[in-house]
Amino acid sequence: MIRSELYKVFIKQHLILFLFVFLFLNAAYHIVTGYDTTTVIRNSESYYTSFFDKYEGKITTEKTTQIKEEYKKLEKDTVNMLSNKLEKQAFESFYHVYLYESDSGSGYLTDTRGWESILCHDNINYLLAVFVVLLGVMLFSVEYENEMNIMIVSTCGRNRLTGCKIFIGIAGAIISASLFQIVHIMYLVSTIGLHHADYPLNTIEFYENSRYGISLGTALLFKFIVTILGCMLLVSFAMLMTVLLKRREICMVLAVLLVILPRMIFSNSSILYRIPWITPLLSANGFFWPDRYTHQIIDNQLKKVIVFQAIETKTMLIVLSMDIFLIVLSSYIVFGKFSNHRKSKYIKMTSKILPCLLICFCLTGCGEISEDKEVIIDGTLNAQINMTIGGNMYYIDQNENLVYCEDAKNNIIAITRNIIPLQQRITNIFVDAHYCYYLLEDDNSSNIIVRSVDLESFEDKLVYSAGSDNTEDFYGLRKDESNDADEILKNIATVNWFIVTDKVIYYQKNSAIYKCSKISGKQEIIAEAVSDDEVQYLKGVLHYTDAHGKKTSYNESAK
Amino acid sequence: MKILYFELRKEFIRKSFFFMMIILVIINFFWLEWDYHTNGGFTEDYVKVNASEKENKYYEELHQYLDGKLNAEKVSYVSEEYQRYHNLVSGDYSTEYDSSMHTGYAFGDYSLLTVHFYNPIKYLITYKELNDGSLEKAEENIRFFSDKNNKYEVEKNSFILEHYKNRNPLYFYETGGWKHLLSYDKSDLFILVLLIVGIIPTFSKEKKNAMEIIQITSAYGRKLYIPIKLIAHIFVAVWLELLFGIINYVVIHMQYGLSGTKMMLYSINEYRYTPLNISVIEFYLLEVLSKCIGFAIIAVILTMIARLIKNTYAAFIAMIGYTSVFLYFSGFNSGITFVENVLTLISPFSLLKLEELATSLKEIKFCGHFMTFHSFLYGVQATLIVILLCTMLVIEKRGK
């Protein structure tokens, strides 16, 4: 009977096809979004990992001495201009981890980025959720739509058949939840790695104040199991709605809403994890997150404000027990309802009260106000703020955020003539015979925009933009994670200079030279650790000085 | 009309659809309440429901006195009060409770008056001067660009000159409620949910019940089989938007008061550069109208998906996929590149975001001419929908 039910759902209704497609999309999603890292580490990945290879494991006196010696050595290096800048940056990131681990962490050194990717986020895997909903709805809806349920409930095997369906639903939820999570784990293992699962949870700085003395592996196992539990609850609710409402379209949409609505309402709040519901189980990690704080200025004083309150063990156990109870209860109601058993007073009452309870669960509780973070940056040091071409001086008026030109007779004309103020700052200009190019930077993004003004017609055109941030938040489901310190620093760093050629734009920022294609919009780093000396672009060759003071060239056509 | 009613009876005038609709209306109501009690109130730092009785009393008193057309008396009162509190909190002042203060605290009085009255009134008073400065610049630009033979910039500056002139927003009212009403978009999700629920089974059910053959072989039904479904879905989309639009207005009006319906849109600081010369209530009606058009187009596309994909589950996934992808595209509305503009223009979900597009002047260059982005968006959407409908008709004819 199980085989024929499996055939009906997976082959006849193409669920197997949906499974493969969703697994593929899941894998693609993880590959595209990648793992947790910072720009600094990304730029000096090999140095960073080499430090961990060297010092990985328990911090001993010997290792401490070696790290401190290395620190002194690199400190001295800073006197020697910009040499080994990347190595120094990587060591600084490593040293930060070392300081944390030796002072308040676990006392073990390891690259935790893989673990952070899987344990420090509370995102829901919506592909998994939709698949589980499809599974739950498909199991029962066909019989109702073909009116086969009448035939089924009038036969002797009705209990066995319903049991089979519920078993397939629950087992399918467990298997699919496992598969989707295994894909993520495999991706992390094959890229950044999930090393040293036996190290304590507070090896990750995020879990510094965690009240649980469990290992990283145990935390992952817990997340794995809780997500499975979430899928079991979701499938049982999907089945329950199908047998109660009998309309698959409504059931599918309602089941998806059951997952997303609490998420949209409670957002980052810890209240979500105090409700026995599907959404916290699918998020899973929040159950063992420590207290999280933010700093806000209240009445002119910097105050620490709690944004996530850790879930107590007792509460967690109660919530999980109630979830298990809900799985059993909903499966029981599905069994009774579909097999068309004579309804006991209890089942009748429960099937009426339960939907009301579900709605109440969605709508009760209260959360904290989510904070907006904004970094206000000022200053355009080391920027190309004026240029003299053919006796005309072009310069940026930083107060008005406009570009002006002053000719030999001291006549001043505005080159940029926008009435509505620009949202970005003009930080650099570059002028050639026909165009005045100006570079715009935004304090909240590392992307640059280059526009040009035709010096004849004063036509203002977009020359290059790396693209804006997409503002769609999917009705509150997509959260913009705040930038880490390195990202903020990267935004603060202003472009030193830029050159516009026929096909590309070169600019220097943070001692690195970037090349941006005007046609494809592709951006790449062509040189790192560059000194602030003179840069020259001549006949398709960019001449610059590297960190060691050596003159180096980059030939545009040779690449 | 009868055939439309019969069509609506199939999926929409049903207990199950009304059940879902009522649930979503209730959720929408709770959501608005939740917003009001947490992020809501008037600004982030003054949540009315959390404020003390004294604070609210002072707030109401000031509004009673200052609301309406600003005159010299009101302006000098606010300036004097601001200066008095400013002097008070500049030196050593008591942070203890003081019953003589309106809110109970010296800094409380200063903060409430500055943030909610002095700053907004200062914005309204100085708006004209700043705006006139911009207009002078625009006039100068027209002369300058005419000399340079730059047609696009001349058109753009002429537009600015025409649409930003005679602006003098001298009416002061509370704007927190209006801002919330204009930016609230959670009800859009509920409308989408209801549309998906109603449209998914449209064609699959007909086929399953063998009604499709009967309808397309009858003389009357053959012509109207698809058009009447499209009309029914558009009707439902528009009706749902109107319903939720009214509910949102009524609930937010109950919460905030929504006074000053004739206040101009640019009286709200966030819309200071809006190209629209209309009042807040007119803008809300325009927003609802834009959403009606947006949802009508979305309903047509969802109907096409349901027609093309007969498998309910696959249609469900395709609709979710379409919604997610095109909703994402509409998020590029602040972009400036060609690709970002194209993605925003092809997404009907951009029509649901008039509030974001209207905050400032967003332009587009079309055949060397200046056009506002939102008016161009309507043109693109109208063209796309005509093309889609024609394609559908051709496919249907070939199918028959």
C-alpha cells in the first residue's frame, strides 16, 4: 500500500520532479549566496587561512609567544610603507579571533566562518517549506477532488491507508528536511569547511555569552533535528488543512502563510521562539542564541538596548514538547477526519478550536522595535577634487555638491546643474578634451557611480554604475543584515583617483586599483598594495608604483 | 453581466474564498494595530501609546492651537517657546520630575516641541524660499541649455519650473498618520494571496469537469471563455484593492486622526522633492488607482499562467516564482542603470510602489526627450499588457 501511495504522489503527481528541481535551486542558492566572510578576509583569504593552519587548536603558551612575536614583526612592518599590507590585514583579523578566544572565548583557535554561516543566521529555507507544503497537500487532496475518499472510507483498509498517508507525509518531511540541510552542509564542508565539531559553541564570537556549554557539532545536530521537527509540524498542518478545507489551492496558500506571517510579524524578536509554531522550528538557531544587544542614543546617552532575549532551557523544552504534541494532535485529527471515523466530542471540538488557536498564535505577542543603523561619514581626503585642463580649472564644491569650472578670465560656470540634490557625494573629477567625468560615492554602499558632462552640449550621461542595492524587502521577509565593521570601513574609504578611458574606468581605493568595464559593468582588482605615488595612463598602459616603491605597469590590451 | 456573475461564482463568490478574505482582513487589521503599538505613533521617538498622559495632553494642546494655516502669531509662539526651552536646557537644568513642566520634564518639553512642532513648522516656513532658489536655478538652466542646444535638459528644467512653481505649504498638520497610510504595503500581500488562491483553479477545474469542451464548442461560450475569465479576475483584483484601500484608510484614520486632507504632499518632509502638485488625500487616491491598475495587470498575468500550466501544483509554484522574481525586479526602482530601469519598467509590481517613485523626481530619457519615470512606467505596462493579451489570443486561436 505504501508503494502505491508513493507512486501516486511522487510519480503521478510529479512530486519527485519538484523535489529534484527544489534541491537544485537550493544548491544554487547556497552557491550564489556563499558563506559568511568579510571583505578584508576575502581579499587576503590565503594569508588568513595560513594563520589558522599554523596555530589551529588549543591556545598554548608556546602558541601565544609565537603569535605575539608575529604581531610585533608585522607591527614593525607598518613603518616600512605599505609592504605586506594584505598579510597584515589578514593577521589583524586573525589576531582579533585570537584575542577573543584567549580572553573570553573557548581557548581554541579555528576558522569558524563555516560554523557562523550555519549557526548565526535564523533564515528560513522557503524552498524546503514550499516542498513540504506540496507534499502534505498532495497526499490528501487528490482523493477529495476525485471523490475517491467516499470509496476509500467505505472499505476495510481505510485506517491502513490513512496511516500510510500520514506515515509518508511525516517520513517525507524528515527525508526532505535532511536532504535540504545536507546540501547546505556539504556546500560548506567543500568550500570553507566545518572543522573541529568538538570545540565548544562559544568558539564562535557570536555565542560569547551563550548559556549552553555544548559543542559546535551538537549545536548543528540540534538545529538539524529542530528543522526536521519543523517540517514534520508543517506537513501535519498541511495535511490537516487539506482534510478540513478540501481545496488544495487554499490549503497550499494558507500553509505557506502559516510559515511566513509569524516571521513577518515578529521579525527578529525572541518572542517568535516562545510560540509553539512552525516558523521558529524552521528558523531553529534562535533557540540557543545568547542575549543580543545594540547601542542606541537615548536622551543624549549611549545606552545598551537588548534586541534578542535568550530563550530559557525550560521555555525551549516546553515549546518543543508542545510542538511534538501539535504534530501528534494534528496527525490524529487527520486520521480521524479522513478515515471518517465517528467523531468523538473531543475531535469535533479540537477541529473547531484548532484553527482559531492557530490564528491566535499568529497574532499574539509583542516584539521590540527593530533598530535602523546608519553610519554618517564625512571627508574626501586624498581625492581628485580639482583638475586644470586647457587653462580651465574644474573643481568640486563640496558644500553644494556641484562641479564648477573657472576659466582663465575668472568666469565661473556650473558643470553639473541638477536642481534636485544628488543622493550621493561627488568625490572625484576627471576631465579630458570633451568630457568632465565626476565620480559619486554613497556612504551606505561601496559601489561607485561615474557620470559625464559633455563640455559642448552639457549633456549629463551615466558612464558606469555597479548597480544599486535592491530595496525590495518582500513585505518584511527579507532582512538587510547590517554591515560588519570591515564593510563600513570599506565604504568610508574614499576613492583616491579615477581615470576614464574609451572602454574602462580605473580607480584606486584602499591601496587597490580597480578596473571597471564601461560595457559589461564588470569590476575587478588589477593591483593590490599600491602606493599613493603618481599614476600615469599612456597609450593603453597604466603606470603605477607598488608597495615596495617599484614602478609597475598594467597593459590594457595585453589582458 | 450574468456571465460575469456566473464566472465569479465559480471561484470567488464562494464560502471558502470569503472565509479566507475575512481572515486576511482581520490579520490586516491586527497588523495595522501592531504597527501602531510598536513602530507606530508619530515618529520613532514619540510613540503615542507609550507616552505619558501629560505628554499626550501637551501634544494635543499644541496641535489644537497650531493646526491649520500658519500665521505670524503661531510662528512667533513656536519660535519663542523653542527659544525659551533651548535656553533652559542649554545650562544646568533639573532632570528630576517637575510638575510645572508640560510633560513633567524640562528636556521632555524641549524635545517634544522641537521634534514635532518647531522643526516641521520651520520646514514649512522655509520651503518657499528654498524652492524659489531652485526655480531660479531652473530658469537659468533653461537659458544655458537652450544656448547649448541640449533639448533634454531644457525639457527637464521646464518641467521643474512648471511643476514646482507657486509652492507655499503653509498648512501645518500631523503627518505621521499620512506617512504610514501612504507607505503601508502589507495589504498588497494579502491581495496577492487572494488572487493566487482564486486564479489557480480557474482553468484546471473547467478541464477536470469537462466543462472546457462544452464551453469552447458553444457559440456564445467560445468567444467569451477566456475574456470573461480575464474580466472577472480584473474585477476581483480592483475590488480587493478598493476594499483593502478603504479598510487601511479607516483603520489608520481611527488610530492617528488623519487631519489636514487638503495639505499638499510636499508638506511632508520626505516628499519635499515630489513632482506631484496634489494634496495628500489626492495622492492616496492616485496610489490606490495605481495599485488597482497594477493588480489588474498582475491578475491578467496570473490568469495566463493558470491557462498555460494546468497542473495546480506547478501553477502554484510558477505563480509564486513569478511574484518573487518580478517583485524583486520592482525593488530596482531607485536604480539608475539601463538594466535596472528596464527591470523596474517591466515589472507590474512597480505600479504598487508609486509612493516610492513619488518621493523625488525620477526621470527617463526616451528618444532624446524627458519623461517622468512613473508616467513612462504606465506606458510600458499598457504596451506590455496589450502585447501579452494579443499573444494569448493568437495562441488560443491556433489551439482551436
